[in-house]
Amino acid sequence: MRESPLDIVDQEYRAGFTTDVEADTLPPGLDEGVVRYISEKKREPRWMVDWRLAAYRIWRGMAQPDWAHVHFPPIDFEAISYYSAPKSLQDGPKSLDEVDPELLRTYEKLGIPLHEQGALAGVAKAGNVAVDAVFDSVSIATTFKDKLKEAGVIFCPISEAVQEHPDLVQKYLGSVVPQRDNFYAALNCAVFSDGSFVYVPKGVRCPMELSTYFRINERNTGQFERTLIVADAGAYVSYLEGCTAPMRDENQLHAAVVELVALDDAEIKYSTVQNWYPGDQDGKGGIYNFVTKRGACLGRASKISWTQVETGSAITWKYPSVVLRGAGSVGEFYSVAMTNNRQQADTGTKMVHLGPDTRSTIISKGISAGRSQNSYRGLVRTSPAARGARNYTRCDSLLLGDTCGAHTFPYIENKSPSATVEHEATTSKVSDDQLFLCQQRGIDPEKAISMIVNGFCKDVFRELPMEFAVEAGKLLEVSLEGAVG
Amino acid sequence: MSLLQVDDLHAGVDGQAILKGLTLRMDAGEVHALMGPNGSGKSTLANVLAGRPGYEVTSGRLSFKGRPLDQEAPEVRAQAGLFMAFQYPVEIPGVSNMEFLKAAQDSHRKANGLGPESPVAFMQRVRTLTEGLALNPEFLKRGVNEGFSGGEKKRNEILQMLLLEPTLAVLDETDSGLDIDAMQTVASGVNRFRSANNGVLLITHYQRLLNHVVPDFVHVLADGRIVESGGKELAHALEERGYAWLTA
């Protein structure tokens, strides 16, 4: 009998443990009282609570989007708890010394040491990454704050920014993703609990990589973080985001909003390695990752680049986008989305060309294994004012086995006669012949698949900061475990 | 102990019987040529030896350096020193040739309890081999066989053979589709490889290659069995008279 080289066996999710800390968790359910409660917990000013309540009312009048190529039972928004914080953090941590050692151990175990001499997992040498760690609804620690302050860079929990830098927050919050943008974004605006705020002042090149690490721990809670990054004229910042959650039988909702703003000649590089718990082999449990990420290239010759490596989540619904308003601004989207078992991903990007001579590049690599469904959905739009705009899209799908699916949904709306829009797409399979060639050279099938998949993703991994590229390669290997029998 | 021993082998692919009682014995230090008309089962033998999925042994015995092969995974056979040069090498886009060669060599060394060779030594060895086969060093950076010409693909197979130093090399129609220069390059690669410690099984349709790589034995395969064996002069007889007189 011919053995299929692509049978699925057990795979292990290495970040699936839980942390035993006493938590202050709101009972499930959502009404204005909950919104006010969250706002009070954060001691927010009046304008903030009003903004949240406006969003809440908008959200009440909206319906969940149903156009994505994903299937799941309706979410009961009354069964979710909208706020959870470890008890020890009720008054907010003043410094690392005050953080519950149990929490520090959690991050240690995940390879995210929160000591300032430390760095990201397996990157002891780099030592140059500032981390904001968000545990359920609160930020528990932000490292290297002082060093960043010297350079004039603000990197802090967004709840702190609301207190300390209200002018900046008020100016930019919701400016890229407004309250009524979409169902999940409106929900996030109402109940967002924490997240990171970054401001890089004029002409400053941020001296280190900034990173936020999101961890869902509590049962039945959703995580609704909000990230806002502003790069003033001529500034540069590279930002990394990582995420994990314990293995739980029920689905958990993660509905984040990320807004990026780049002024004249500014550049923001945003990299995500997303490793939320994907559910088990039969599709039980896992995170619903319904995220709105958008950047606005407001200034001329500004640049925003999204790089994402997505291996987790039961369901992914995510389209990191760039609105290219400034003349000659540049948007980039580099993505690897890997799905295995019963995972479903509908992910891609939107490049909206408003200004003249704007350019965008989209490189998307989808890998499907098991019984998963992996869709690329991308919009390229050019307005009449976007004279000479250019887009290049390349969209490749790789199939492992014959029980998975890959789909491509490109949308092109070109209203600028002088614009150039190119789209290329391929679908390929790891063939038995390729595997056999590797085996005949002594390479076992597991290693061969990982090599082939890594080769397939090379164009995207090249865009990741070095230390993250190594992590991404390893992560892919873990996600592929069991994709070969 | 023979390098390769095949006794009364019956095998096929997808339920179709192709080899019908093939017997062959090879010792170290020998080059055997296996010739025969299309469809006689030459490539099937190569694939059965290498353990390609889909190829099934229905009866008979197959042993390599005294160990039975039937149950072994293809990579285990390869690590034990059994190499097959492909008639149609496939492309692996995105995986650089260098990376592929390194992974292949590392796996062979690991199976023999050795760690990876130092990158510098490895690189130098590969460069030297590349030059010897008249391949542009740039090709090491390209994807495995990606956009290679037919001749480059075949020379790449020989490069892998020289790098991995197998004890038995089965070359499945490596000469097909080569121009005369490429054939001479391939032949000199094989001649450099052959030694008292290894064996080569040359599967070929034409006598042409055998002018450059002189075999110790020539076998004629027809309808799944070896119908004639002899020295190198048998190849010349085939060149003049064709296969019909043997298969009639």
C-alpha cells in the first residue's frame, strides 16, 4: 500500500499552559455599565469614556460580518467577560520589582524575559528589544522605558498614554480605524483594555526594536487590545508583536485594533508572529482572531510595512492595510499564513491609493495542511487622484495533502487611468516526487517538508527582523509537526 | 558479501507486474551496465532499489551489503550508501541547491554518528566539485533544479553523487538528453567516482555512454528479466544488431 507522506499525527502547542494567579474578572456580559467599569478601572478622563460609549452604541446597531470564507457558530457576546486583570496588578505595576513573580515566570516560560538584560526568545545576543507585556486585560511591564525616554520615544501601555499624553492619544486614536469601521473594531473601541502606545518624535530613529507580547490566560475572557503607533516626520520605528494563549476547550475571542500613522518621510515596520492556540485536531477550542490593523501614510514619501507570520488561531479574520494618502508613499504587506488540522484563515490586505505616485507591494504565502481552509483576500484600490500609482501583488498557495483548501479572492478597483496594477497567483502542492528526491538524498520527510515550506516562505521571512526570522522558521516547523506521517 | 544481490525479483507499480524474476549480483569495484528496450523494466529496478513509494516487491529477495532492503524507508537506504541519479530530477523552488546539498550531507553524516562538516570545508568541497563538472558556481544559490537546463540537472545529480560518496550508485538514464560535451562531463564524473570500494549500476538505452564509462559487465533486460549478460563487447553487439535478436 502506498503510504501517504502527509498523514496528520499529534502536534503539540508549546505555549498551552495556564498561569495560576488570582484574577479580578468581570462576570460575562456587555452593557454600558461594563464599558463605564473598564473606563473607571483605567481612571480615564471624560472624553475617553464618551468615546467608548459612542462606540458601544454604534456596535449595538451593527451585525457580524458574514462575507469571510470561514464558518463558526454564532458568538454569544453576552457569554464573554470583557475585563480580567491579575489581582496583584489592581493598582498597576510601578516597576518590574512589583510584578508578581508568577507572571514573570509565565513570560520566562514563553521565552520573553522581562528583565532589561534579556531579550526575545533565543536571541540572547540581540538584547536590544524593549517589551510591553500584556496579560489578559492589562499591561504588566514595559522594559527599557528610560533608555527610550532619552531618545524622546514614548513606549508605554495605552492606558498610561491616555493619562500622560492625552493630546497625542486624542489626536490619533480612531483616526485610522474609526469607531464605526466594522463590527469587531466598534466592539474594541468600546471595551479595549490595554495595548501599547508608541510615539517617535520628529527625525528620531528609534534606537531599539519595540515589542508587545500578548497573552490570554483567564477562561472565558476576550482580549481587546488597542495599539497606536505614531511616527512623526522623518522618524523610524520597527515594532514586533507576538501572541499566545493556553489550550482551552472553548473558543476565545481576540478582537484587537492596531492603528499606525506615518507623517512625512516617516517609516513604520510592523511585524507580527501570531501563535494563538489553534484548537485541537478536531477543531475544538482555539482563538477567534478577528483583528483590524490599518496604517495611514499621511505624509509624503512615508512608508508602512506589515510583515506577518500567522500559524495560530482557530479562525483568523485579518487584513492589515495601508491607506496611501501622502504623495509618493509606500505600503507593503508580506504574509505567511499557515493552517493545519481544522484551522480557518481568511486573511490578506487592503492597499488604498489616494495620493499620486503611491506604491504598494503585496506578497502573500498561504500554506494549508490537514483539513484546514486558507484564503487570501486582498483589495487594491486607486482613486482618480492617485496618478502614476503602482501595485504589485503576488499570491502563492502551497497545499500539503489533499484534504485542505486554498482560495484567493483578489479585488481590484482601479479609478486612476495612469495606475499600474499587477497580480500574479500560483497554487502548488508539495509533490511526492519532491519528497522522494529529498528522501533519496537521506533527508527524512519531516525535515524535507519543513525545508520546502521554508523555501516557499523565503520572500517573506527576508522582511522580518533577523531574530524574528529565526523564530518564525522554528514556529513554522512546530506548526508543521504532524503534517507528515 | 556482495554489494547488491537481487534474487528472482518480481515487482511492479500500481498493481502492474513489471519485473518478472530478475536476478543480479554486483560486487564492490564493479561497473555494471543495464541495457534494454523501452518498457523492459530498467527504471522500475532503479526505483525498487531506492524504495520509491508506489513500487511494490511481490516476491524475491533484495539485499544491499548483506541487509535485506524490503522494509527500509528510502532515506534509510540512502543513508546506508544507496544512491539513485534520477532520470527526471524534480525542481524544489525556493530551496537553494547549497542548502539542499548541506541537508543531504548532514543527514548522511548524522546516520553515521557524525556532526555536520565545518561550513568552510563543506563550501570548498562543493565549489571544487562544481568546477569539476563545469557548473557555474552561481547555480548553488538557485533553487534545486529550478530553471536548470536538462544538462545542468543531470550534472547536478552527478554532483550529489560525488558529494555523498555512496557505495552503490544507480544512474537511471543519466545520459539521456545530453549533448556530447555534457555527456563527457558526466562520464568523467562517474569515472572519478568509481573505485574498488563502490559499485555503479548504469542504466542506459544507448551504447554511447559506455564508450566513455567502460563497464565490467553488461546485462540486457527484456520483459522484466535479464536475458543476456556479458562483457563490454556485448554493448557493441547491441549497437550493431539492436535488441530484437535477444528478445525474439
